[in-house]
Amino acid sequence: MEMRMTITFEGRVAIVTGAGGGLGRAYALELARRGARVVVNDLGGARDGTGHSDAAAAVVEEIRAAGGEAMANGASVTDFDQVEAMVASAREAWGAVHILINNAGILRDKSFAKMEMADFLAVTDVHLIGSANCTKAVWETMREQNYGRILMTSSSTGLYGNFGQSSYGAAKLGVAGLARTLQLEGARHDIKVNVIAPTAATRMTEDIFPPEMLALFNPDNVVPAAVFLVSEDAPTNAIVGAGGGVVQAAYITLTPGIALPEGRRTVEEVAANWDRIADRTGEIVPQSGAEQAMLILKTLQG
């Protein structure tokens, strides 16, 4: 049987947002078990973002009881000053921040017709702006130390859509777009940025799964993929689906398309050639936005 080297996080400092329960708690516990010192961040609100609790402190106690090191933090990811203070506390206590898992989120599901814009903004503020706030707060530290591992949390809703989740979907595809640019900007400083789209039975999804499915989609089944994506030898620019013990890779692809000749670049020509435009034969997986223009030039040269 092939022997595999144990992946360790000894000497690493990790921040996990939304870590008072569910996926975030599971990530924090596993990172600590593997040697990381962990900032357990959680505002402690209800699923819709309201209220407070001592959830983060309880997870810290779990980690300490198992012999690990952790600190609780109650910063709201939507407040950049609070997030900067959280990062400063981690640096003061432990000298660095090597890992950030942007996991905090809220849900206010309604069909777009019935949704108030205040709810739309609240959801995007936590998921998208919150992820940007936390990443910005650690970015200079990671550049200075020439090392960083960042995990953004997307969703099948962001990647593929889901009825009644327009705000959540917009935010979750937004964090994927943020990740794809940051992995380019961070590359020369060994900052790797990945995206996970988890399927898990948590407080966020408790009313989506039937009872018999809850055990299958235990958050613990997402942990191996997530923790790998913030390890030293992680890939970068990956979008990974995980749930029920299954790990998947998702891709954003681009077809070669067709070149409409001069004089025939009309709406009618696009309509007439739609099947050829959408034909996935020869599609590519661009690694940066520039590759779209490059493929256009290649198609034009035909």
C-alpha cells in the first residue's frame, strides 16, 4: 500500500471566519488538530445575520481541550476596521497569518420578485464584501512573508443558480471572480487562492435536506478538500466542489466560437449560427481573462 506523507500545519497561523459552527468550526478543529494556531472568528448571529452568541469561544475551548492553540474573535466581516484589528491581534500573538478561510455567511432567501433590496445588500455585504475585507486585511502580511493560502467559499448556487437565492448566488459567483484575479496577483509572493463550493448540512442548509440526508452531508465530509486547498502544496485557481465524501473540480470554459465575416456581423447571423457558437468542441479552460482575447484572435486567423 502506498504511504502518504501527513499534511501538517505546524508553525502556521490560520483565520477561519464564521467558525462558531458548521463548516467553519469543522475547518478550525481540523487545522488545530494538525498543528495550526487558529483565530476562530464568528459574530455569532442567527442564520439571517441578526443577534450574537458565544459560539466562537465554545470552539476555542474545544481546541484547547484537545491540546491546541486558538483565540476567539467576534469581528463582523463587514466592518473593515474590526477585521484589521482581528489580523493585528493574530500577528501580535503569533507573529504571522499564513491561512485565511473566508467562510462567514448569512441567508435571506426570497424570490427576486419578493425580495427587499436591503436583504440583497445584506447578503452580498457579508459573503462578497466580507471576503474582500478579510482578504485585504491579510494581503500585505502575506506579501511581506512571501506565503499565503486563501480559501473563498462559493456555492453551487453561485456557479449554477438556484431558485430563490439571487442575492446568495450573486455574492457566491462574485467571490469566485475575486479569487481568480487574486491568484494572479498573489502568485509571485506564493499566495495561492482557491474556491470551495461545499454541499453540507449546516444551519445554513438545515431546511433544504431531508432528515435521512443530514448524516451523509455532515460538514466533516467537506473538511478534507477545504484543508487541502490551504495546505503548503495546494494548487491555486481551483474551484472545488465537496460533499458527502465526494470531491469535484469545476471549470469555467470557453468555446472557440465562430468568426463572422466582415459585412455579416449582424444580429441575424448570430441567431443563425447559435448552435455552432455554443458547440463545446475544442473548448478551453482560460487561466486568465486575457485568454478570451487570445482565443478570439486565434479564431479570426482560423
